[in-house]
Amino acid sequence: MGSVYKLDRGRFDDLRKHLKVLGFKFEERPHQVFLARYDPLTVNLYESGKLTFGGNDPVLQREVEWFLSKLGAGTEKPAPGIGFDGRTRIGTDEVGKGDFFGPLVVAGALLDKNAERDLRQLGVRDSKEIKGDSKILAMAKEIMKILGPDRYDIVAINPSKYNELYAKMKNLNTILGWAHARVIENLLKKNRDCGLAISDQFGDPDYITGSLMEKGRTVELVQIHKGGRDLAIASASVLARARFVSAMGKMSGDFEFEFPRGASAKVVKAAKEFIVAQGIANLGQVAKLHFSILDDER
């Protein structure tokens, strides 16, 4: 696939006018601002500002690319896959395991060839590569539209429930395995023909396989390092981070307190301030209590 362009929203109309002058015809497509066609070339513009080309007319494409450069559009290469491209698969990823405050979230996305094509054109990539909560939330919204309600699933474990699970399981990876397994099982209930599930590696695969029920044990399960290179896992990572961001915002509103992320000195300071304001008894409602950052306060 060629370069993916990024166009500022304020220049959408300028591009549309230029393409119309060149003779392109416009079609309405789901999840797109427009598809412009001048056979054999198509120009696909998405709400996020991502722009891709289809078909093959090098001369006409260079003309459009020249105008995009005049509009200030940048380019980025889509991330390479890791061998699963084109296969129907579930990808799962988690967010929040390294954050003292907030939930642990595991999400899953089921991709077929059509969804893979649309998500790649949208410019989906690992959430760690996307800067800004607003961009994460916007991309997650588009991913959910493309997948539809039956092909994504999110398990969000709030701090109170997380602390309850940790008291029983005594191990973060055991909780992660349980949550990944629930996401996979939930997706398989609605998509019985899927035979492959992949996740970013966080420990022994047995953490997931040991938690899968009868249906889940029939799929091939693969754990890979740097899993965000795969589009299914990257999509899941965006969905998980978006839910984490939303949950943190709600928690801040409920407690009228700004909760920083991670487990840094800034987080320790905020935790001490929260204890003073709300009492240590309430800390378990907003934080994962097995973290050792407040040992001196207990």
C-alpha cells in the first residue's frame, strides 16, 4: 500500500473543489467524507483527515499529490503487518495495568478482510503512537462504526472490582488472562466461524488459555511481542485506551479530583492529596492497591 496522507479538516473543501475541476465524480461511502473516482483512480478521504488512493493512474495521482502538498498535507507510512494480514482474527490488548489510578481495560476487535481494508485506510495504529485523548476517542468511534457492535468487545475492571480480584488471584497476569479470555469468549459467541485470536504477549500463554471456556479452546491462540504491529491488536488497543480515558474522566468528575496517569512521583503526590481530602478508606475506589508506591503511608 502507498503512503497515507493526513489533511487538515479545514482544507477538505479545497480538495473537493480541486478534484471536481479535474473531473472526479463523488460517491458517498460509510465512514468517509467522500470517495472521489476518476477511473481507474480513487481518492478516499476520511473524517480523521486520512487520505488514501485506490486503483492505478500514476500521472493523475501525482497531480493530486502535488495539490495535497500545496494544502500542507503530510504523509505517513502504514505500519507493516506481522503475518496475519488477510486472515479473519480477533486481536486483544489491555490498557491500565501500569496505572495506579483508574481501571484495567481489555478490548478485542474482530477483523475480516473488509474491516482490515477500511481500518488500514483510516490509519489505525497502536494507541501508544497516537498523541492526545481527543484523537484516541475520535479514532475509537470510527473503529466501532467500521466493526459494528458484534465485532468488538470491552471488559473494563474498575478499581474496586480489580482490588477484589487481586485479593483472590494474587497476580496481575492472572487477572489479565481472565479478562482477555472473557473478551475472546464474548466475541466468539457472536462470531462462531473465527478460528484465530492473537494478543500482545504479557506472560505465559497459559494465563489466557487456562481461563478460556469450551468455545474459546477451539481457536488458535497466538501471543506475540510488539503486537501493536498487527492491525487487529492495534484496533483493540485504541478501543481499550479510549475506554480508559473515558473512565478516568468520569472518575475525576465523580470525586472532583484530577487523577494523573502512570505510577510516577507525581502520582504518589496525588495519592497523598487524595487520602487527605477523601480518606484512605476511599482509595480503593480509585486506585489499584497492590501497587507499592504508597507503602510508607500504610
